[in-house]
Amino acid sequence: MKLTKEPGSARSGIGDWYWQRLSAVVLAVLLPLPFLLIVAVYSGSVDQLGLLDLLDHFFSRLLHTLLILALIVHAYMGLKVIFEDYVPVIGWRVTLIGGMLVVMSGFGIWWLAIIWAWGG
Amino acid sequence: MSEMIRLSIFRFDPERDDKPFMQSYEVPVTKRGMKLLDALNYIKWELDGTLTYRRSCGEGVCGSDGLNINGVNGLACITPVTGLKQPVHVRPLPGMHVIRDLVVDMDHFFDQYRQIQPWMQTDTPTPEHERLQSPEERALLDGQYECILCACCTTSCPSWWWNGDRFLGPAVLLQANRWIVDSRDEATGRRLDQLEDAFRLYRCHQIMNCMEACPKELNPTAAIDSIKRKLLARKS
């Protein structure tokens, strides 16, 4: 573990830290909403047409988009930290983080396409 | 016959042993308030002169005898033997290279300490008399300056075990904060620049083992949080 040369600072890290916490705040506010919606459906307060109306509303789509973006950012930041902690080989670390970025971006785009009904 | 305590102590002599082993000893309780260091001294002086460990002041000031005691890091000289679960398992500080028995190589730890440049840095001319500090400014150093660099906190930190080559660890970051909050120091910006790094600082995941392990009851996690807040404040 002994260093032969002092590597200095990479001037990074605060961005990750900030985005992880910012996305956590967004999740804390928005994540309960879908569960409340499920409770409303199961309790009979909202019927199928009412549910579709709610989900179809522009404001709902906007909140849904925010939620999915915050979820992806938060999951990416959290998993990135885990890879950095547990994967000591730099090549594997970069590959895994890159692969995760591709998979999560794909998932995000697919989900956004559903939310905004792209392609009809 | 006096009360006996049982100890199981980590032994390893790289010149003689292929691998480490635990050796059992029985030590009489020789006085009231007997500390673990007294038991180790008894073993070395009366039973087995080959047992190797560091010690100096014997009263929790020098930080030489940091050990892993029943799985928790602490100073042998201020840990009472009564109340410890027996046999008392005594091991070297975790995550460090063992030189022999309970003695570990502290070079890397002190290399990291040097990286934060732990001395007062000023740009303004030296005043005729001392650099003054108000009682309130001095109070900011409480809970920071008392660190004795025993490495109990740093070697109890999983983040340091995983990324100790780059993560500075709780003891060094506590010391970094000690200079950042010192009103007389004029290198705050440079110090923050040096710490702004995903590995050097942000590997701290608030596990808080450091706080549990510190024999001086300091809170390195809070110090690290203070550094993060200062970095955030200058960015926002």
C-alpha cells in the first residue's frame, strides 16, 4: 500500500456527491407518489379511466420523467461507488462502470419512450 | 491465588514463521485497574520475552500501543482488562503490514499524514508578536487537535481497507480539518484543492467505525463532513 509518489488531487468527487444527494431528495419527494396511486387504486378511490387520465396528464408525465431520471442518476452513483470500492483492477472498474452506464441509459430511454408514447 | 485472565495473542515472526498463529497465555491480575498493556508487559517480562509490541507513555498520550482488542481497535494502555470477554483476543491493527507480532508498519499512515501538510501556512508577513486568535476561533480547534495519531480510527475504516492507497483515512482527514478550521492558517483554499478528490476524501461513506474506535473520543466523521460542507459552500 506504500506510495512511491504522491498522486495529488483529481479535483473530482464533489459532483458525484452532490448529484447523489440531490437525486435522493427528488426520490424522497416523488417515490411515494406511485405507491399512493397504487393504494388509491386498490382502495377503489380511483378507477381505471381515472388512473389513465392521471397518468396521461402532462404534469404527471413530467413528474414521472423526473422520477425516472433521479432513480437512474441515484442508482448509477451508488453502484459506481460500490464498483470503485470493491473492484481494485482499474480496467475492470472502468469496463463495469461503462457497461452500467450503457445499460442504465438504455433503460432510461426505453422508459421515457413509454412515458411520452414516442412512436405512437 | 490471584485471579487469572486468559489472552490469545497474534504471533508472527516473518523470519521464522510461515504464517501467523494465535498463542494463549494466562496472566494474574496484579493490581486494581490493571490495563491490557500491564498484561502484555507481564507476558514479555515474566513469561515470553519474544512477544513484540510497541509502547511508550503508558497513559494514552503517545498513541504507540494501538491494537485490535476483541475485534475493536483501542489503546492497550487505557483498556482495563476487567470487563473484557475472555480469552482476550489481541491482534495487530487491521489493514496494515505486520512487521512482527503486534507491531505494524506505520510508514504509509504517516506518508498520508505528510500529504496534508500538517503545519500552519501563512501568506501575510509574520507579525511582531504572535498571530492572535479569539476564544471563539480557538474553540473551533477543540475536538480536532487532540488526535494522537494512534491509527485506531483509520485502521478500523473499511473504506481505508479497500482503498487505503488513495483514501486518506479518518485520522489524516481529521488533521486536515484541524488546519482548515484554524483561523490563523491562510492556506484553506489550497488545502481544500488538495482534498477535492473522489478517492482522497469522498471514499468516506459515514460508516462511523472511526468514531467508535477513537480512544480520545473524537469524531473524524464529523470532521470529514465539515470538509465536504466547505467544498460544497465554495462550489455553490
